[in-house]
Amino acid sequence: MRPSDPPVAEWIPIAAGALDVRDSASFAPEAEILVAPAEPGEAVCLIGEAAALWRRLVAAPRLPESAFDDDQNALLDDLRAAGLVALGPAHPAAVTTLRPPVLSSALHELVYAVVARVAAAHGIRCVFIKGPTLHHQGLRDREHSGDVDVWCDPPRIDDLATALEEWGWRRAADPWRGTTIQHTVTMAPGSWGCEVDVHRRLPGLVLDDSAAFEEVLRDAQTVRYGAVELLVPAPSTHAVLAALHTVRPVIGAGPRTTGHSAEAQRLLRAVGGTVERARALGAVPALRAELEPLAAPGTLDADATGTPRDWLWRSEPNHARAYWAAMREVPWSVRVRLVRRFVWPPDDVALASARQAGEPASSPTRARWARLRRGVRDWVATRR
């Protein structure tokens, strides 16, 4: 082709994620390809001629319209309207490989792919933590998880949450919204059926949010879920993060149990290099008891300074005291706004609080009064 010639328009298979499910017992016998469109929409299964055409495009890309008959081009036009093929010289969501699922739940795997594609489309760096990757790295026996955890560039957490709303997820009620106190934005699922937790940090590290994220990215590894490449922590880094998650304080639960401590130590022993990664990540203060058997005597002293993020306030005996302790981390101007929000929260927060407490609430106002009574009762009880 001469440089002056226009580029040839070719059919390109595109998707936010795709899996070959022909041999999956979880799908009807006629189902062949589970695919999420390149634009916001629900996952669909391709069957019959549509599946055959899409598979042909993946196997032999760069096919022009002339390679297909009129009926096939008409079907490809329908697939283009559904966001599953494009006609042009290239496309950022082009699919070049089609493989069977590597996770036990194909839909769960597709969610990983969709979140990764959405983040990439908005220029948001991210790494996927916990979940099935821990199993594949030999760090836990259980393979399946009920949600997807993604740690993104901290200043972009709201951007990613907003982008996922376009795909059908919605933000769970959160009294901390608009502050940096809460480490996670929970995205409740719609038709996808899989919650997504968008993290700005992981509790237990002494590094600031951006430094911790960069440290996790430093040795991150690439995996392929749903025809999309995404990043996961290296095994030694992941073992440290999983150990922190295991011993993290839970409001009202008291000190960590010996069982939790033993599990964290098992994770830290499972792969090499965890002591070094704990030092680099700023995880030694939170995990010192579990790390000491793995390190030479006295070698952790220099790394045991600093206060783990989200650790002290989560150790409080009830939510009223925990929330007050957490608010000490923000300026007074923000603190006053949060006090007002906790005393008389928005409708969604009030109703969610009633559901979590197991109390019926016929209206947001009743839920607010009930929440206020619980808070006062808990505060007085601990003062005694």
C-alpha cells in the first residue's frame, strides 16, 4: 500500500473481556463465547454463526468486508451495534486471543477484565489484590472470592468509581465519602453480581498512600484474565499484604487472635523475601510479632517505627469511638462536616446503617434517630 493510500477498513473483534466457554459445565451446551462489550453494557454469550464469525476474526485478524458475504457482513453490523466488533484499521479494545477461563467462575473472571479495561481507558494505573491470585500463587487453598479488589492510583479512586458506575455498579452508602479516612470505595453490583472494592490503600502500612501504591507496583506481575492483561502483586509482596489483611483490627473485636497471627505467619513463610518486602512496604510495625521468627534478632528494630494506617481507630471497642478517633486524622473544617454527617446522615447512609444493625426502618428519619440512639448508647457504655 502506498503511503498516500487510505487505510483499509477491516473487521476487528473488540471487547472489555472475553472467554471461550464451550466446554464449561456452567453454561448451556450452545454457549460458546462469554463476552463483555467494549462500551458499557452487560455480558452476553455468543452462539452459532455469531460465535463462529467472532472466533474467525480473533484467529485471523485484519479481514476486510470483502472477505465475508452479504449475510455475514449484515451479522457483523449487528455485532458492531452491540459493541463487539469494529470496522477500521485498529481499535484499543481489540481481542487477539480467546482462551478458556482460568478461574472457577467465568463471570468473576470477566469482571476482572472489565475493571482492568475501564481503568486503562481512563488512564488509571491499578493492581488487583487478594482474591484468586492468592490461590494461584500458592498462598491460600480457597480459589474463589465473592468480590474483586483493585488498588488504584490513590488520587484517581473517585475517577475509577465513577467510571464503574457507567457499567452498572453503584457506590455503597459511605459516611466517609469525600475524605481520605476510608481506604476503600465499595461498588455494589447490578447485573454483574460481583462487588468491586476500589482501594486507595491497604490498612497496616506506614507509608503514605502514593508511596505504598508505587512500592506494590514496583515488582507487580502480569496475568491474563478474560483476554485482558492486568497486574497483580508479586508473591512476596502479596504474602505481606495478605498477612496484614488477616490480622487487621476489626471494630469491637478486640486484639488479634492467636489463630489470625498463626495464619499471618504461615503466609509470610510461604514464599521467600517477605521480610525484605515488609520492610520496603512499611509493614513491620503491624506485623512485627509475625515477622520476628523469620528475621535475625534485632534486625527489625530500625523498621519498627511509625503508626500503621487505619490501625488504631479500628481497634476501638465500638463504632462511635472508632469514628471519633478516625476523625482526629483530618483538619477541623473536615471534622465538623463529618460530625454533622454522622449525627444526621444522608438518607442512604441512615438506611444502610439500619440494615447493618438489623433494625427495621420505615423512613430515613426513623433510621437517623435509631442510629443516633445506638451511637450515644455505645459511647456512654465505653465511658463507663
